[in-house]
Amino acid sequence: MSVSTFFSTFPSTNSIPPVCFYNMQGLAGWLNNNPTFKDYFVNYNNLFPTLLPMTSSLSSIGYNIQNVPLAPVVTNLSQHQAQIYNDQLTLFRTVYAFNSNAYLNYVSSGKTPVYYRFQTYAELMNFKAAVPLINKMYPFDAMANGQNEVGSTLGWVVPFPL
């Protein structure tokens, strides 16, 4: 069975974000570049307080959700902190690429996936430290469960357990 039977091409509903999706700009940066997807995140005020559901009063003043600029989650880092975040992001992308491929192979072949094996305990701990940062920059719950005004769910998938 083909993978396309189960998943759409990103960024469609029920798709898997590619590795390159995860960068220091975060979801806010991606949404600024792809504003048609902003309406899926209006119910996440804690993440994007400037995204508001369309109302008649907002419409009357010319509010357009696609024109609302979103601020990145990570700003004003020291050079050292930026290096730590970049290292964590790089490790996350390495694990994500390996595990995504393992999962997609499982979907298409039915063979049990063999996920990334950390080389050292320190690497595992670095990954565990990276996950909260990545989840802050890319809120997995919102990416999976965000709904637009007509109730369509975004349904983006992280194809392995974190």
C-alpha cells in the first residue's frame, strides 16, 4: 500500500511536515510565509494572541487574518544561546528525518519501524532537552488539532512518538 493512501502532500490536511519545515523561524515564521493557514490557529490564543476569529465587527473594520504578522517565539538570543538552540534543532531534525522515514516505511510495507537509536546517553538527554523547545516553536497539538472557521482540522502528523 502506498504512503499517499494515508497522507496528503504537505501542507495539506493530514500530512507530515518535511524535515526542512523545522527551523529557527518556528511555526510563526512559516505561517507568515503561508498566511492561508493562519485561520487554523485562531483558537490558540496562548500561541498567537493576535489571530482573532472573524466577526462582523472585525470584518467591518477591514480585519484580514492573513495580514496579521506573527512574532517568532524565539527572539533576542545571545550567540551562545542561539548556538545551543541550533544544535538542539539540528539533533531534532536528524531524529525526525530518521524516524519519519522509518514510519513511512512501516506504513507502506507493514514492517515494524526501527526508530533512531541514540549513540550516547548524552545525545538522548540533548534530544529530550530539545523537544520542549521544538514544541514551543512548533506546537504539535495545535498543528494536529487546529480547526479553521468551517471546522476542518489541519491534522498535521508527527509520525513517531516524542
